[in-house]
Amino acid sequence: MSDAIEPIPSFVVSDRNLALELVRVTEAAALASAHWTGRGKKNDADGAAVEAMRTAFDTVAIDGTVVIGEGEMDEAPMLYIGEKVGSGGPAMDIAVDPLEGTNLCAKDMPNAITVVALAEKGNFLHAPDVYMDKIIVGPGLPEGVVDLDSSIENNLRNLAKAKGKAVRDLVLCTLDRERHEELIAKAREAGARVRLLTDGDVAGAIAACLDTSQVDIYAGSGGAPEGVLAAAAIRCVNGQMQSRLLFENDSQRERAQKMNPGKNPDRKLGLHDLAAGSVLFSATGVTSGTLLKGIHQYPNHAVTHSLVMRSKSGTVRFIEGYHNFKTKTWTPQ
């Protein structure tokens, strides 16, 4: 028997460290945007988060390509789709939302977060900036317990049975939008409670997969890029998600087809269609909400609360960071 040790692919060696490096990226964006909390200037808050996140990526040992970002190169000066980031290393696809919930930050409302996900190259759906219909439940349930093409009443009944609950004990989370009026009404008629979000459906989608949130199911339409970010997190905890891109016109459909050649843009998407392979995810709270605590600022330091996950191990870490502004190499604005 040979005692030779087989070489381990670089991503396997590095992904544990990368998962923790991501926390520094989301922390930097959160600290930068926190200065703008409650000031009513969502664009300034977003701009500060983008700049801080981009700078932080310069220290991460990856050869990264942004596939879910702030928009096209001519629309976004930083972290645009196709931008290269990182200091060199394994080829990775990057999904980012430097400030998910810009309005929430501007108005000092719950659930503003900063988000980053990484996957090996080619493993994220290249999603155009269109709406996506989504349904999400947490881990430990029979496969297919809910279905995107089934009625919300059937989904709630099947979910209640699988969880050993009554429908009246279930909490459905969705965005508070006019397009969801029928969904909300039917869920309530079935007996479920409904938790409404003004913005920030990434946090709401992830909450459906965490026992601490008291959310049982997420449903409704939101941004497709946010759907990919949520899928990365849901992969890490073995939750379930189904989705479908929603198009307002042929030009949007053609764009989706171009971004994913050979694929039917109208197909129902499973979790692995959105985020496949080994996935890493990090989020840091800007304002306190269902998922994370927001930043607590003091004269000379700040405290951050972050969530970091790896699909390979299924490990979920909540990290509280203490940031001393006297010793950091950068200072908040």
C-alpha cells in the first residue's frame, strides 16, 4: 500500500478560508453603508457599500468574475457583471448585492444586509435583472413538499402535514406588493399567518430555512439576481427552492436566452439550476431584522453581526465582529 498523499484540488484546500474571508467583504460593505442609515439617501448608501466591497475583494485570493452584480458595465461603475475581482487564485463566479435593501437603510428600517456568494466557475445561473417567481422551505422536509405550480392552499396543507403542524401555525413570508394581494388573501383564508416585507427578499427567503426566524415558507416574486443569492444560502442549509423567471416582454426573454444558451428561459428552475457545486455565502446586517442584527456604532468602534455558510460542510456560523477604528487601516465616512 502506498503512503503517498493524493493532491487535493486548490478549491478544497482554500474554501474554508475563503468562507471566512467573505465575512470581511460583507463587513466592510456594511460598515461603509451604516454611515448612511436613516439619512434618506439610498444611492449614497449603496455607493459606499459598493466601493467598500470592491476594495475588500482586492485582498481575497480568488480569480473572480462577477456574474450577479450591480448591473451592466455601462450602468454600474463598480461590481458590474463581468468585472474581475480578487488577488488571484481559483476561478470563481461571484454573486453580490452590496446593499440589499437600499430603501431600508435610507429609512432605518429592518432587514438591510450586505451579501456575497461564491461558486466554482459556471455554477451560478446568469440571471438578468427581471422578476423571478419563488417558493422556498427549509431543510428536513420530504422532497417536493411544495411546488411552484401548485396553489398556495395546497402547498400550505402539504407543508403543515410534513411539519406536523396545523396550517394556522404556519407563517408565510412575502414582499408587501400589489402583485401579491391574491397570494396573501388565499394564504390567510387557508388559516396561515403572513409576514410582510417592505423590501429585502434575500433575508426573507433565507429566514424560511432557519429555525430561529419562525418563518415556515417564502413565496412570491422578487428580483432574479436576489433569487440566485438566496439559492446559494439555501444550498448551504439543504433547504428547498423552486423558481421561474418572469418576463415582461420578448426582449427580456431573449436576454435570458443569450445569458444561458441552450436553456429554455421559461423552464421551472430547481435549487441546483440556480446555484450548483460547492457554494460559499456571507451576509452582514446593516439594520436589525429577521435574519441578522444591525450594526451598533460607538465613538471609536462598531459591532457587526454576520452569517457565513459553506455548502460542502453545511456549517452555519453567526459571527459577531468588534471593529476598532483606531487600529483599522480604513475609517468609516
